[in-house]
Amino acid sequence: MPNRRSIDERDIDDLLASLTDRQIAELFAMPEREVAALRRQRRAALTHPSRDTEPDGGFDSSGDGTS
């Protein structure tokens, strides 16, 4: 039997990313549209708009945060 290892937040994120909205909805007995809404909210919370905008408010498409 393999050695037991601790589970960290990345493992949970990977697991949730691999499941479909329908699978999560069935697991938690909730409507699929609510799961989809939760995923969108989580993505929005993880995105930091201040990193993606230039000082003048324009979008920085270079991806490195520089102009």
C-alpha cells in the first residue's frame, strides 16, 4: 500500500477542475446552474484586475504587467 500523503489546496482545485458541473451538482444535490455560477464567482475572485490593467486603466495584453 502506498504511503499516505497530505492533501493540499492544489489537490482540491485539481479535483474540482476535473469534475463537470453536472457531477458536482449531483454530488452536492444542487442545480447545475448554481454550480456554474459558483465556478464563475470563484474565477472572478481569483483574478486580480489590478495586475491586468495599465496605470491609465487600459488593458495590458502583453501578459507581463509592463507597458
